[in-house]
Amino acid sequence: MSRYETGLRNLQAIDGRAGQEVLASLEAISPDLARYVVEYPFGDIYNRPGLGLRERELVTVAALGALGNAAPQLRVHLRAALHVGLTIEELKEVAIQLSVYAGFPAALNMMFAIGELEREHASPSGA
């Protein structure tokens, strides 16, 4: 199986259909960057032994939350985190933990993103 095929398989497992939609949008702008996004993070890194998809998404949301400037990517990976088995409560704990090491602005931004996700899942049309 090629790196690209492995990456697509991991992307599907992590994010279901949403990942494919993001990828399609990126392919329309830059097919090369879209291929790199599939091959390197999802084909190589996510495929390494040692951590499962759940743990990798936990690390990813913590890193994106700590960055504080990656709100769209954070929202995508918060949804992915739920898809691989993390709970809203666990994600809230990550945001609280961030307050210590990344500061309150990063923690607040992540918590508000989690709140949006929680409302989506509570609504009748939510997943």
C-alpha cells in the first residue's frame, strides 16, 4: 500500500467524511499540498507504532489548542477526536490543562470551540 493510500485510510478512520471534504477543498487549490497532507501526517506519522489514533488525536488537539492560531484545524481535530473515541469531558480537561502551560487565552479559545461542538452534538440535526 502506498503512503497516499495509507494516509487516506488513516484519514477516513480518524475523521470520516469530514476529512475527505477538507481534502477535496485543498485539492482544488493545491493538489501537491493536499497530497503532502495525506502522505506525511496521515500516511507516515499517524501510521507509526506506539500510539493509537485516539492518543494521537489527544496530542493533536492539545497542540492545536496551545498554538492559539489554528482555530479551523482545531475544530476539525476536535470532531476527529470524538470520532476516535474521546469524549467532550476529556476534551474539556485538555483545555483546562492548557491553561497551565499555554495560558488562559489558548484554553479559553479551545473551550469555546468545544462548546460549539457540544452544542452541535446536542442539537437534533447534530451527529
